Amino acid sequence: MSNEAALREFLLAFADDEHLIGQQHTEWIGVAPFLEEDLAFSSIGQDELGHAVLLYELVCEIDGVEPTDAAIDALAYGRSAEEYRSSAFTEFGTTDWAEALVRHWIYDMVEDLRWQLVAESSHAGLASVAVRAQREEAYHRRHAEALIGSLVTTPGRVELERALDTVLALLPSLLAPVAGIEEMVAAGVTAAPLSSKSSDIASQINAAFDGEYEVQVGSGARQERSSAFGPLMARMREVLDLDPDAVW
């Protein structure tokens, strides 16, 4: 695989995850269990969607396409399912608040590590995006860690542990290496594969829950969509499909 093709795979996997998790967060606006979480999930979701846009712009550069709103929308909404590189972790839809909270906590834990790995990237555009994203991730991490930390000492811990089992079963897909990752490490685009951080992630989870949870790494999951992808994309495209030719 050429370095350019590998870079496109790498950026798409990151952008698609950011896009889908942002969309998932927005579905809690107005239905979160209390007002503070309505506002927090709204803000965090907007940040994640903003990160996705910045990463999609880098993909447009590779494709030789001007990164207009229409071009970004085409990448975000216009590809076939096989062309996405999102993880089952971000595709999974839930109406369970404990699951949504635990996923937010673990996703931002992983995302923070993901941005750290590209903070000194040889790709100047990606390194620049990382600077902005890391500032916003600091807020996301504080929010998730504070809420998990306060709830884990209450009777609500039972629900959190149940949710953690569900979310951990999906985590291997988020850590699964993308095609061409070896080339990206060799080129200095990323310092290491995200999978190399599995022990760090496990340590943070076990510290919060005083447990002995294990974190597994998936293989090849980026090439396949989960059963949750279709329904999620249908929800995401609901307004766009009313008039595909309109400029939104």
C-alpha cells in the first residue's frame, strides 16, 4: 500500500469514529437524565463533529478536492457502507444512559491517547489539528472522569459495571489496526499503533473500578460494518434524505 493510500485509511478511521461518536452524543440532547448532561453531551458532541470535519478536510486534500461544505458532507454522508472505516464501538446505538456514559468515558480516554500519538506527527496538518483537539479533550476527560468517579461509589455502580461489560465487548473494534498502519508509523505520521496503548487503557479502567478488566485488540474490524451502522446512518441522513439536492 502506498503511503498516500495508507494515510487516507488512517485519517478516515479517525474521522469516521469522531463523526459517529459525535452523532451518538447529539441523540442525548433533550433526553439525558438531567439538564447538566443535556448541555455537556451537546457541547462534547459538537466538539467531536468539529474534529471530524477537520480530519475530513485532510482527506479532501489527499483526494485533490477542495474541502467545501459539500465535499465534507459527501465524505460524511455520501459513501457506501463499505467505504467507511468506523469501529463497531462508535456505530453501536444505545438508549441506555449508563452505556452512553461509560462509552463516552472510554472513548475519550482512548481519543486522548490517539491525539497524543499524532501530536508530533510528520504530517503538519494532522499535528495542527491535534493541538486544537487536545485542548478540547481535556474538558471531555474531566467531565467523564468526574461523573464516573462520583457514581462508582454509589448504588449506581451496579448499572455502570453492567454497562462496562457491554462497552468493553466493543472496545477491540476501536483499537483494531487500520490498513497501512505500519507505513504510518514508519513515516512518522503516528508515533505508534493505537493498539499499543491497550495496557494503558486497561490500567485506567481498573483504577476507576478497582477491578481486573482486560482490554483486547480486534483485527480487521475496520473493513466491516456492524449491524448497527445501517440504522445509525439512516437516522443521520433523515433530514438530508428529504431533499438530497438541497444545500444544508
